[in-house]
Amino acid sequence: MRSLLTAAAISLAFTLFLTPVFIRLFRAWGWGQVIRTPEAIENPSHGEKRGTPTMGGTIFILGTIVGYLIGGYTGNNPPTISGWLVIWMMVGFGAVGFIDDYMKVRRQRSLGLSGWPKVIGQVLVTVPFGIVALHPMFQNAWGQTPASAYVSLFRDLPVLSFMALGPILGWLLYLAWLSLIGVASSNSVNLTDGLDGLAAGAGVFVVGAYSLIAFWQFNQVCTGEGLAPALQPACYDTRDPFDLAIISAAFVGALVGFLWWNAPKAKLFMGDVGSMAIGGVVAAMAILTRTELLMILVAGVYVIASGSVILQRLYFKLTRGKRLFLMSPLHHHLEMRGWPEVTIVVRMWIIAGMLAVTGIGLFYVEWLARAS
């Protein structure tokens, strides 16, 4: 417990107190936000944001790593392969976003990486993650690997095994499944990051939910001595659940400290480096805690943003030019309807919290059903 609390506290302090230093550096380097001209015309408040320092996601990425390492070693819980895998996804997806942001700043245009190069970059990060997470080399003493070859909801679903289709096809489908999760998660967070504090605040609830899930799995782990026979059906086969709780707690702490400066009116934007890093952490936690399908509910606020974009495009094509929303994602539609930015952000935070709590509740109900 000391590791978990220390990690969160160090990460929070890092982003809360050092962000002003980074803001001055970003201004000196010319890392200012680029706003599309049509967007500035349709939303005058967005035009006012032009030039605000961006790429602030680098700050909470660094803060998370510092807090995680200090917290782990302080409490005699050194990093495990599972924790390093979460960092890999956070840093890797953040690097893809950083390239996108840097291209925008360098060219002073709102267009960075186009769609497919961005997806390819995300896949190139996810594939090594998937290989390491399932490779027998990284089994622990009980034969557990960080990830599994099953699709999962509250835990692995035995009827949905990739390796039942053969080793070659099984590996290909497994890596494709993980790539889908990674790409969908990171791009959904990226679409949500359109208003001050929206993506970061929602991330506190989503990743915080995963920290609680991992900590509960640690208390109900299947390995080790002293497990009551009656609890065997309800235990979890997750590898390194406490370390997953530590890294996610560190990330939450870093987001909270960053949110102090990112909340409306933001003095710093996270940029694509930040939104994609959040998506990478959410995807990694869902995969490593064996709750991949539950992620749709826990991270439902991000699903709403990406879903509204998909619906807008489908409706536009089916109706030959008509729009379902005034502007997508949904939060921009609400802006066009006259909702104040702060109102939209706070209400979306409330929705994020409700969906995350609902996901945790269903997770706990499933455990009660097995334990009874």
C-alpha cells in the first residue's frame, strides 16, 4: 500500500509543481497550439486558444514514470514486466502523438500525421507489447504471462481462445485483436481531447477505475499460499496485479496534477502526445487485467466521442450530405448548441465517473456471483 500511495503522491507533486517550468520551456521552444481556421470561425472561443503551449502530455508521462519507480522501490515493490509493458504503451503511443504534434507546430498547420501513418505507428507499438505479454519467456513461477490468449470480459472467456485456431493463425488474430484495442482506445481519447480538461479529467476516472480493479485482483489472486478453497472459483489469474495498481495510481496522480493547469481556461494543452498516451494506458490496463470488453463501459466517455464521429459519418453518407450533429464529436455539437465549455466538461466528467463506477460495480457483482 505504501508503494501505491507514494507513487500517486510523487506523480501528482511532479506535475502540479513542475508544470509551470515546462510551460516556460514550451513557450521558449515555440510549442504553441495550432487551431484550424474553420474551427476558429465556428467556435470563436477556440480561436482564442491559438498559441497556448501544447504537448503537455510529455509532463504527465514523465511524472508517471518518476512516481512509479520511486513508489515501487520505496515500498520494496520493484517494477515487474507488467508495469514495464504499461509504460511501453504509454511512451510508445505518446511518441506517435509527439510526432503528430511536432509536425503541426513545425509547419504551423493543424495537419500532422495523416490517418494511416498514425494507425501504423500505433500498431508498431502494440505488436511488440502483445508478443512480450504472451511469450513463455515472461511466465512467472505459476506459469502466468502478463496477457492471455483469450478474449476477456471480467476475466478470460474460455470459449474465446485464439490459440484454439492453431499457433500461427492464433498469434495473428491475437495481435490483430490487441492492435484493434490499442488503436481504438488511443484514437477515442484523441477525439475526446477537444475541450480544456475534458480528456484529462475523464482519464482520472477511467484509469482510477482500473487501479481499483487491479488492486481488487491483487486481494483475490489465485497464486500463492493460503487461498481458501471456497474462493478458488472467484480468484483472478492476473499476473502482477499490485504492480498494475501502482502504475495506474501513478498515472492518475500525474493526471490530477496536470489537470490543475489544464482545466478551463487551460494554460497548457496535452496535445496528441497526451491523449494517445492516455489511450495507451487504458488499452494496456484492459488487456493486462483481463477486462478487455469491460473497457467499453469503463472508458465509455471516450466511446461516446468516437461513436458520435462514426455516427456522423455514416449518417452523412446514408443521407447524402445531411448531418446528425451540428459538429462532431458530441462535445463540439453541444458547443454549437450554446452550452458553455465549462458546463460541457463538468457534465462529461460526471458521465465518465458514472460509467467507470458502473463498470467497477459489474466487475464486483461478477465476483460475488462466483464466490457465493
